[in-house]
Amino acid sequence: MPESISFDGNERPIPLSNEEVKNAIECYLKWLIDRGVNTHPSQSYLGLNPNLPLFVNDLYREFGLQHRGKKVDGSKKLLPISMNKLIDSLIVKAGLNDCGVDRSSFIKSFVIEGYRSGLSVNDLIIIGGMSDTTVKTYLAADLEQYSPITEWFIERGIRKQHRLESLRKMRRFKI
């Protein structure tokens, strides 16, 4: 990923542990190579040009970028606006928008599932290209992580009720 659009100017490693995702990416890479998209004769991986975008649109061109806001260092933020529009249209075509799914749902799911599978917050920051505040906000929104705490309070309430009932029974026999 070019330095201009990567988080803190660093590359983003992407750990692929899911076999279906690995196979899908390998098929996509073969599709790019078969069509000669973003390839060049070199020693790079499978002849893919590492300086060109990995994902291309239906016209075999890179997705358009839009300048939005400014980074902390004063440089402009670049957003893949045309890719975002494509993803939004796919969500609508699949009917997922009726269920409350949007593009940010995928990002939140990535952060939450990545953390549950053992990635650290720093790993998620580097891989996702997000700030630590964003990652921590998404993790705080993971309600399932709080279910053990919730269950403990519910069980504590039940235990308290049982204890009070047993104390009432004991008092009745002691009087």
C-alpha cells in the first residue's frame, strides 16, 4: 500500500487465517494475472506490481480517491470514495441495509472478531489503519464481551433472593 494512503506511512500486514478468504484472494490474484492487470515483469510476487493498487474496479482501473479533511501531521486524508460507493451498492443489492447493515458494520465486525481471535489493539491499529481511539471505541461497543459481567450481576441478584428466602424460612422456625 503506498505511503500516501497508509496509516502512519507503514505497510499493513493482513493475516489470513480463514481458508475461504485465502482461496478467494488467491482466485482474485489469478484473475488479475490472467488479465494482465497491474502486473509487470519483475521479481515481485507473481509479477504483480507492488506500487499499483491491489483492488481494481470493473474497468480494471484503480478506485478513485477523494481528499477529505486533514491528518494530524497536516497532510490530506485520502478516501477510496468510489470503492465505498460500490460496497454500499452491494449491501443494498443484497438487502442487508434493511437489516441495519452498513459499511461501518463490516469495519466494526473486523475489529471485534480480530480482537476475539487474539489480535492485540496495536495489531488492529496497524492492520486496519485506524487510530487507537477508533479501535477502542469499536471494542467498547462489543456488547458480548460484557455478557459475563451481566450474567454475574443477574446471578448475584438471584443468589440474593434465594438467601433472603432461606433467611425468612429460618426466622419462621426460630420464633
